[in-house]
Amino acid sequence: MTTVRVAVLFGFGINCDHETAAVFRLVGAEAERLHVNRLIESPGLLSSYDILAIPGGFSFGDHLGSGRLLGNRLRFALREPLRDFVANGGPVIGICNGFQVLVKTGLLPGPPANGDLTPDFEQRASLALNESGRYEDRWVTLEFDPESPCVWTQGLTRIDCPVRHGEGRFVVDDEAVLDAMDEAHQLVVRYVDPNTPKGEGRTDVRLPYPTSPNGSARNIAGVCDATGLVFGLMPHPEAVYAKWLHPDHTRYTAPEAEASIPIEERSLGEWEGEGLQIFRNAVDFVRNRSS
Amino acid sequence: MHDVRVEVTPRLGGQAVDVRGNVVKARLLQDLGIDVTKVRSISGFVVRSPVVASMLGERVDDLFVDPIIEVGRLGSAWLDDDTLFPDAPDLVITIGFKPGVTDNAGSAALDGLRTLFPEARVEGAAVATDLTFAFYGLPEGADGPSIAAGLHNPLIERALIQSAPGAEGWQQLGYPERPVVEAQPPAAVDLELDDEALIRLSEEGLLALNLEEMQTIRDHYRHPEVQAARTALGLPPHAPTDVELECLAQTWSEHCKHKIFAAHIHHRDEETGEDVEIDSLFKTHIMRPTLDMQEEMPWLLSVFHDNSGVIAWDDEWSVCMKAETHNSPSALDPYGGAMTGIVGVNRDILGTGLGARPIANTDVFCFGPPKWEGDLPSNLFHPSRVLRGVHAGVRVGGNESGIPTVNGAIVFDDRYIGKPLVYCGTVGLMPATLPDGRPGHAKTAEPGDLVYMVGGRIGADGIHGATFSSLELTEDSPSSAVQIGDPITQKKMLDMILEARDAGLIASITDNGAGGISSSIGEMAEQTGGVEIDLAAAPLKQVGLSAWEILVSESQERMTVAVHPHHAEAFEAMAAIHEVEATVVATFTDDGRFLVRHGDDVVALLPLDFLHDGVPQLRLESVWSPPEHAAFVAPETPDHNDLLLRLLARPNVASKEDWVRQYDHEVIAQTAVKPFVGVERDGPADAAVIAPLHGSSRGLVISNGIVPRYADLDAGAMVVAAVDEAVRNAVCVGIDVDRMAGLDNFCWPDPIVSEKTPDGRFKLAQLVRANRELERMCRAYRVPCVSGKDSMKNDYGTGADKISIPPTMLFSLFGDHPDVRMTATSDLKREGERLYLFGRCRQELGASEVASMLSESGEAAGIGGAVPAMEHPEAQREAYAALSAEIGAGRIRTAHDCSEGGLGVALAEMCIGGRRGAMIDLDGLGLDGADTFGQLWGESLGRIVIGVEALHEAEVCDALEQHGLTLIGLVVEGGRLVVEDGYDALIDVSVDDMVAAWKAPLALPVGGER
């Protein structure tokens, strides 16, 4: 099988790099923690990887707005390599602080679906302070847009995973941006009420705290660019790579993973958690593309 | 250099919200009852750099402003702008830092500025930040100064208060200019003085040395050979330099040398007539038992001598743990003090062996009552403010470092108003063997190794922390002892150090904490037998530091690392990639000397053995007589429903969810039992379980025990209960009782008899009893103490106003969990589950939570009586082993221990977690002497409520019956907890009512927390 190489960025306060690398390894990829400055030192390095992941954390302490300062480092020092990486079909994921970085660099939501899709590094949205005014670690239920072009979320309906952020309220300055994104199925993943039937939870109607933990527009938890390659979300799917990380595992009620491969082929078998499929999707996408 | 001011404020209208303003509005209402119409916020940045305003102005949206949600402005105040701020506010308060105080947002902004403007990469460039709040609709009588007092700490921050603009508009804060300070050349300090003058010198210099210690130092300089060596190096021959005296004061401080635990004690017991001499409580009752156990426990890899204790875990990994306190700084600045506490203990882990990775934090706090309405001594914050500040500091420190806070507790008692206790603990993971074959837990420094200072720079902050914490708190306690942590600088350093460790570049490493490099390098020098330091090489935050200040400053985020010279180049290259400063400040030698230069001048020369072993042993007096308390008598006709709901609302029992949820408890993707369990994920977890190796379900358990109330009757009982609670909690989740290790963390009021402390003999006797019981419990439970800490001066003030904390020991525990998929939690799982009480109820209500509650309310005369005891700890260990094995086998999935509030509160918490009712019958619990009141609310140790499915009942009963197992009831439908005594219902309360009572007291309003 093709070796799929994943660059997992770290440094300057990124702190979910170990587990983010681990989940890619659990789905068969070769993942490497790569310091931001090693990439800046040799920008050509990026093209030797198939997938880029920007994990969660507190880059630069979230000062001057979450993701802003790391976003600037990428935007000014790695503009061309990043543009080429996406233009050449490389999947990119940003989780939590990584999502904030992608939004502040303008890689998300990226240029509108009806035009040239090459990244233009223009900021079109933001992630603002939670309406609650506080950072929280709590589990949420997410549902995915089944028609989304996002290569990361194919085949997924609903998962539980934790949010751990203080600045996760997705905002735009023009409602029309959201309408256009919705039409292009870029509003990939939303917070939903866990009591709704599976597959029927997504709504534009603002859900109350803490079902929507931050007050995001249209309950948005994550978005992709118009190509479906670049995906960012505030919640942490890597934090539920195994069922024993789900709070309900002690009650025998942790949900089964929706995985694209049979139980016996999964590295954790029946203990695979719901979040792992997201990473498997991207690895499979790269494999299928190159085969 | 130009100073350019930038102001940023949130856009309003549409989806935009001023969250910061809303938070302050909500807090004003909660804290002061002031209801304003609106609060708006403005962030200010004073940029000092070669970049001129016009250049900066073009890039404001690239750096300071988020163009989607904010607008920025250069120069004059936003408040002067009529379009964005059409109405004049009633009050404007701007809060900025005082000169020299760590400004993390400012440092981040400077870093961002340098990304955009390479010309700003010059010494002296800086950014200072501030926050402005504009208040609208201020009610009559609300005054600026009292509102400002709630928004800032004058020790470290300044406030600009305005109620109207001046002629030139609204005023703004400028750059916090540091007054120019000249470095003082080292001076000789004449110690040929009379005793009174020696003591005065110690007190006035904040040296915290006693007379005998001062005399010992003086005598050292009388030796002719000492004088000859000094003359040869150009040092004053007959007297110490200020550098030497400060260095000795730090190294010999109670904080660093644990002189009370090392003291020779004459102990008398007036009850029994016992009269004995004890040579060091530490060696006798803590070290000896562990070393004895180590003979049978080869997995104890490193105990006592390193920054944390290390145990072997699996074949490839070792784990270590350390807990310590940061009490005095947290009293003065709760936020900064607590943050430096948590990032400081993280560094202890990083500095263990050749470097361990911190993987989990625990936080245990002791505060005054959050709703305290009594008097407050001057210079002390209200307990609610201490809680908020400490919580925020630990939250920021832990979250930004990417280390999950997995377990903790908050304990309330009036006396912690005098000194809050802030215990921070960290667990670390290290490779058993490095790629180059060296064991991860052993240090390998050699003479000739270069000593690097890595991380932050040295500043005037944090001078005298070690000696200051060895003194009682007073109104004049120095602000220089307070610091604010910088988690991002530390995180960069941590990433770099661990990479250097795996590359084999580190020969030895230790943390820079109390005493600064005088302690860190001084202690490390023992590994090779000498060191030569050059203070002129040390990078400084500001000019004007004298040599002694550089040596003892405790500026944060620094590690001391020894590197073989042939690795220096690779080490420095790695530091550069991570943007971490690493500077050679010393070289290890083997000549037995601690030699300090400042450039060409020798400023200190101390023989290593005098520095480390020269401090004279204290001789202390201890006399025990049992304290007298009015006996607790239970009400004749108790209303148990009412008692239950009131106990659930006690701050010691009530849910801390809104606070704890603000800690990231599952970063690293390993937390298998989180702080919250149950249907609504809000029930209490007894212990944390983590599976830190991704893809493997092998786990670790982390738990804590702390019961200061019992010390009012007997400090020995307090320790017994703490050890049992930590082990009991760990057993509830299925720890392997053959693989657990403990940490003792003593916080005591000053136990040395003196004019200030007339009851010192009694307080020391409490410490003696505590240590004896610690030994008895640890030996019986086979839980070795592998590391520990003590903080021995937890008093405020003197005389009649003196406040001494209750003697408090936190026992932290970590150990192996064979498989995190097999664990139990406190929440009731499903209807039909059978509930058993494991353990025995004795009539033990002395110093219980219910006794305290009813005494405080006047419904009982006192708290006296039988305090919970553990007569047969060996048998208890066998019982725990049997129970843990049943959990590990998957036959028990529900378990919760009885602690504050006894069985009654434990059952209620289990119902809350499961959102299910239970039908309980106490009949059968009276065999060990407890009446129904004692059965319900007594706090006998060793008790755990377990839930068993019918399928496993026979096997579980077979395994556990011999250890005391009583069927007490059933999980039922209907959502009510009903407790009967065989005949009558004692309790009949709905789960909803219990949830409400338990969750309300410490709840935070949404939008009301910073």
C-alpha cells in the first residue's frame, strides 16, 4: 500500500501534536511532528508530505486573538508552499487552535465556490470569544453535511467529541457569506441536540448553551474550503480516537464508530472511537488518488 | 525608538458582541451588586520600537486587529471618536501593568511585530498592553475607585480612573517606564556583630536565618584556611560578600532545606507520659519506610533526591510525580502566584532524571469560605477573589501548557483566609531508557560540562521568594516576591528540552525555582563536586541588577541544563530552531568549590560542603496534650431530608463543575475517567484514569486525599484519613494496589515556639503525630512516599489577630491501572443494580462535615468526639486489593467512596451522577456500633458503596464478603432517594432536588467569568 506521509505541525504553544500524530498512525499513515520553524527553514519540505495537520493548542497564548500570530508566521513565511500544497490536492486539517490558524490565514473558508479556488490568504471569517465568556472543556454532539465536498468527513453522520476552547464562535461580517458557503456545502459540521434522531439534528436555528457551546452562527462547529480539501473544526475528533475516551464507556453506552472498514481490520477493533474515521478518510483519499 | 499607541475595540451590531465588556458587567453585578446598563472594552498596545506610526498604521489589521470583528486606531483614544462611541461613558477605567511586571500579551505582540517588521528585532523594543472598560448607566453612589479595586491588583497593576474627558480628550496609559536602577558592586557584610545585631541584619535583609545560622556563617569566615583562599582570589577575607550571604540564605532557607523536618526534636506526650528524642522526622518517618519498602519494590527507581519521585511503569516507560504549594505568592497575587505554581511544578517534572514530559496536572486548593461576610485583615483578599484568581492562574497555566488537569479538590475553612493553600501536582512520563542507552531517570553530569541557562531571562521579579515563603505573611510582604508565569515561553522550552533529551544532548537537568541559579546550579554541582559560574554571561530582562540579585532571582521559565562540550553546538542549534534562549553561564568542576564570578571579578567562593551541609540542625521542643472540644451531640429528632440537602450545598461538598470545566482535562487524548462522570457528565469522579500511550489501554491512576478538619481533634487522624482517602479513591477506579506510590505534602502553621508562636510546642507535637501516622499507614498500605514537600510558615499576622491555618497534609497518589476499559465510576448505572456497602460503620462523628455544619449554625455545641480511625490498616489493604481485583475483572462498574458527609452524601452523589433513584435500607449497618445518625453521616474510613449487576452478584459476594459487605439497597425507577432504617423512611428526596442543592452554591453565571 502507498505510504501516506502526514506533517503534524508543532511549536509556539501548539499542544495536541502528539495525539494528532498518533491518530494518523492508527489509520496507517506515517505521521511526523514537524516544528513550524523547520518548515520555514526549508519551505520545500512541505511538498514531501501528503497531508498537513495543524493541531490544537494555544499558539502564542492566543494573545492578539487566537491563531493570529501563528497564522501570520505561516501567511508571511510559507505563503507559496501552502498555496501549492492545496492547489496540488493536499488535504489540510486544522483542529481547534489549528482551525483558528486556518481562518486567520484565510485558508478557511477560502475563496468563494463560484470562482478561482486557489488560496488567496484573505480572511473572510473569524472565531470570536465564546458568548459564555469562558473557556470550557465539555462534550458536544456533532452532525455532518452528507453532501459536503469535504474529503475528511465522507460517510460520517454524527459523532460525540469534546470542545476545549474559549474562542470558538464562528462569525462572518456578512450573512451572505454563510448563505454561499451553505449552498456549496461548506458548513461541514454543526453542533446538534443529542436528543434529535441521528441525521436530523442540523439546524440554522440558534441552539442554546451548552448544546452550542459558544454561540456560533448557525451552530457551525467546522467548515471546509470550496475544494473540500481544507477542513477546520473547533471540537477535537482526535480526542475520541478510542471508545475508552468517550465519557459513556463506563456506562456501556459509548456510541459505535461509523468506520469505512470492518471491525477486524481496525487497529483498535471494537474499541475504535468515533473520531478516527475523519483521519482515515483523508488517508484513504490520498491513497485512492495515487492508485 | 518611537512609542505608538494602538487601540482595538470590538465592532458592534449584527453578530458582533463585546464579550469582555459583558463579562465585566456580569461580574460587577455578582461581586458588588452594581447593575450598569452596558460595559464596552478597548484593548490598548503601546508599541516601543523603531517602527514609525505611519508604517505601523498600514499593518494594524495584520497584527492587532481582527478585521472581521474589531476595529483599530492609532494615537488618540477610541473614546474620542463620535461615530463608534457617540455617548460619553459615566466612568472609564484603564488597567495596565506596573513597570517590570510580566506582560505576556505584550511579549506576544512584540513577537508578532517582529514577524512583520524585521527592524523591530532590536534590544529595547517592547510592547505594553492595557485594557480599558467604559461603563454606561452607572447607578447613583457607585464609585470609580471601588469598581477599579475589583478589577486590578495594585501590587502588580496600575489603574487610570476617569469620569469625564479632559480638555484634550480621554487620557491613555503610557509605557510603564522602569525607574533607572544602578547595579551595586558586591560589598562585604561585616558579621562580627553582637547577637542582637546579627538577628536584625537577618530580619532587615529578609534573610530568614536564625541566630545560630548567622553565627555559623560568621564562624566560617574566621577559619584561617578560608581566609587564605579568599585572599588569593581577591575576596574580602574576613566577611562574606552580599552575594555569598544571599546565596547561603536561599540555600539554607526553610523552603529549600526543610530544616523543621530535619530538626532534632524533644517530644513529650502529656497524655501518655512518653518522652523521646527524634532525629529528623523526615529521615525517621518518611525516608526510612520508603527505603525499607524499596528492598522489595525494585520498581521504585528514584526516590527523594531528584525533582520528583520516579517509578517504573511498563518495560519502556517510567512515570514520576511531584506536588508542591505556592501559598504565599498566591496570597499576594492569586492569579500570578497560582500560575507560577502550576508551571513551576511542571518544570520539576521536566527536570527529573534527564527530562520527563508532564502529562497530567492535579490542583488542590484550600480557601476561606467563598461567601465570607466577616472581617478581613488588611492586605488580604476576600476568599472569593482568591478563588477566582487562583483558578484563573491555574487554568491559564495548565491549559496553555497543554497539560490536562485531571483531578483535584477545593477545601474551605475560615482559617485559610490567613493563607490560601495552592497545591499543584504534575505527573510525568519518561522513557525507561534513552536511545543512547542511558536510563531516563539518572543524571550523568561530568566535570567540564557546560551549564546552560535555558528559557526565560533573569529579572528583578521573584527576588527573595524562598526566604519570603519561609516567613509569615505581613502587611509589608514584598511585591518583588510575586511573579506572573509565561506558559508559552515555558512550552517552547519544554518542546526543545524533550527533543534534546531524545537526541542524547542532556547530561543533567534541573529546574530553576526557589533560590534561582544559586540553588539550581548549586545543587547540581554536587553531582560533579564543584562549579564555576559567570553571572556576567546570564541574559537579563533589564539592566541594573546587582550580582547577588542575578544569582538568587527566581524569574520563571528557566531550566539549568548540563551539556557535554561536544554536544554544545547541536544543543544550541536546537534551541535556535525552537526560538529558546540558551546561554552558558557556568562550567562544572570537581574542586569542591562553588565559585561565582561577575566578569573578571570573583564575587563568591563557598565550599560546596559548607553550602549544602553547613546549616546547623535545629533543636525543637514538642509537647502533646489533646485539644479540648465540646462534644458533638446529634439532634434528638433530626430532619434527615433537610440535613442531606444542606450538606450537599456545603462548599466542601457542592459541585465545583463550573470551575473545573474551565480546565482542559483531556488534552493528550488519554483521559479515560474524567473529573465528571454519569448521564449528564456532572457526577463526581473519585480518581482520574489516563491511558497515555496512544493506542494502548494500559493506564495510570491519579488521586488525592485531604481532610484538614480532623486535625482539630488530632493531626495524626488527619493524616490517616488523607492517606486512606487517596488510596480509597484510587481503589474505586481499580488501581493495582501492588503498584502505587504516594506524595506527602505538609502545610503547617509555624511549629517553632517563640514570642510570635507561643503554642509552637503543640503545633510541633501535631507534626510529630502526623508523621508517625503517615509511617504507620504507608507501611501497612505498602504505598511508599517517593517525593514530598513541606511549607511550614502558614500564618498571617501576630498576636491576637494571628491566623494560623489548620495543619494540613495532602496525600497524592499515582499508580498502575492494568486496563482502563475495566474501571468503575460513581454514577448509578441502571435500574435493578444491587447496592452494597463495603466496609464498616463506626460511631465516628468527631470533626465530621455534619458536626461542623451543625456547630456553625448553633444546632450543636461542638465538633468533639471520636474522629475516624484506622486500627487495622493491613486488613484494610487486603480488602482494597480484593475490591480492586473485582473492578479489574469487570464485575463491578459502580463504586463511590464515603468521605465528607459519609454514606448519606455518597448515595446522593451516586444518584445525581446516574440521574436515578435508589431504595436503601440501613438495617444491618449497626453491627459496629454506629446508630442511624452515625451510619448516615459519620465518616468512618475504608467505606465504598458499590453497585453490582445480578449477573455478577454471587461472585462479587464470594470475593468480598470476608472484608465486610452489606446489602443496602437497589437502584430504582422513580427518581427519588429513599433511605429507611428497617422501619421508617429517614430520607425521601427527589434526585432533581439533590441536583439543585448540590449544583447551585458554586455555580457561575454564564458570561460572568473572565
